[in-house]
Amino acid sequence: MVAFTGVKVFSATKAWEREQISDRINEWLAANPSADIVDKVVTQSSDSEFHCLTITLFYNLPPGVKAHQPPSPAPMGRTGT
């Protein structure tokens, strides 16, 4: 396995979450331009009711750089107060 300094996991169970997962990954990558992705694992699992998609990114950051998390969007159907 390739050496890495960080792991970021994106998972989605609901259909609308699966449709948005690529946007979430791209937002994280844009917020972390120094992240050098060295490996990835895509996992799909399901049972009689749910279908889960998980994308795991393994990355390296330069010394002294910390990963940033973009702000989470409001859940669908909800608005801010």
C-alpha cells in the first residue's frame, strides 16, 4: 500500500445523496488543493432497503498544511432560520 497522511471518506445511502456525492468530493478537493490523492477505494453495499456508496480517498499533504472541510449544505427540504 502507498504511504499516506490522511483519509477522507464520502458515503451516501439515499438516492439524492448518491447523486450529490461527486459534488461533495469536488468541493473537498477544491478546498484542499494541496492534497495529493495517492489511492482510492470505491465500495458499494446494499440490502433489501438501502444501497450505500462509499468513496474513500487516501492523500498526502505537505508538512504544516491541514485539511479543510467545506461548509456542509443544509439538508434538502430545510431552510435556514
